[in-house]
Amino acid sequence: AVSRIQIERPAKTARITIHTARPGIVIGKKGEDIERLRREVTARMGVPTHISVAEIRKPELDAQLVAEGIAQQLERRIMFRRAMKRAVGNSMRLGALGIKVKLSGRLNGADIARSEWYREGQVPLHTLRADVDYGVVEAGTTYGILGVKVWIYKGEIFDLYATAPENVAGKKGAN
């Protein structure tokens, strides 16, 4: 249930942030697991390490976690179309503007591998300012490996400094 891990290395230290939907599992009872992890990472890196756990409030809007959920369902032999549609419905219900799910491989154990995808809403992959989250996971089934890709569109990113044309015009006149 870990979405991503951020590693920052300021002067002679390391800061690691683990983004997860279930922080209690990562931390462990009374912080035992995270303390053991901190000791192992400190020993490997050779610098003092600070590990923090960040909770993801809405895991249905995190593409990596959605992809992992679909992969787990496929490994438990749930029908792939049902797993895809359930994930898409949950994400759209919780506020995503669009979601696209693509499965590739020997779907339902077919002799010839193929890809199937399902999309709801809009997913502008060619728009640079679009906030599109992407996650990819491999599901190990009895028939082989299936690839699961998920794109979730959450809206547009507006850069406050780039959207002020009057500032640009004022600087040109000053030269």
C-alpha cells in the first residue's frame, strides 16, 4: 500500500518520506517497524536518516494505489473487466475528472495476448499543465504476467508566475 517514496539528501543527512494509504502498517506496533527500517537505511547509507510517513487521504485518487488494487484483484482471479470498471467507478465517485485503465497480457488466459482499456471522463495526456497521475504494476497470474496501467486526471495545474501577462509587458517597457 505504498504509493511512492521521496528521498532528499541535504548536507550529510537523508530525509525519506513514505507516502501510503495505511500508515499504521508501515509504522508497526509502537513504531517498531519504522525504527528497524531507519536503522537499516542508516547503516546502508552511512549517514543519519529521518523517515516520515505521509498518509494519502483518498487512495482512490492515487494512480499507483489503484493499479496495485486492480493487480491484487487479478491475482485473486476476479474478472478483469469487473475489476477495471469498479476501480474507474470508485475514482470518478471520489472526484477524479477522468481515469483511464489499461490491461495488457493474456487476459482470461487467452492464447494470444491483447490489451484492453476502459476510460471515463477526460484524460488529456498531451496537455502539459494537466495534473495526470500515472501508475504501473505487474500482476503475476497463473497464466503469466499482466500489465496494469492507470492514468487519473485531477484537474489543471496553474502556475501563478506564468499566468501574469501584465508583469511581462511592464518589464519590456522598462528596458
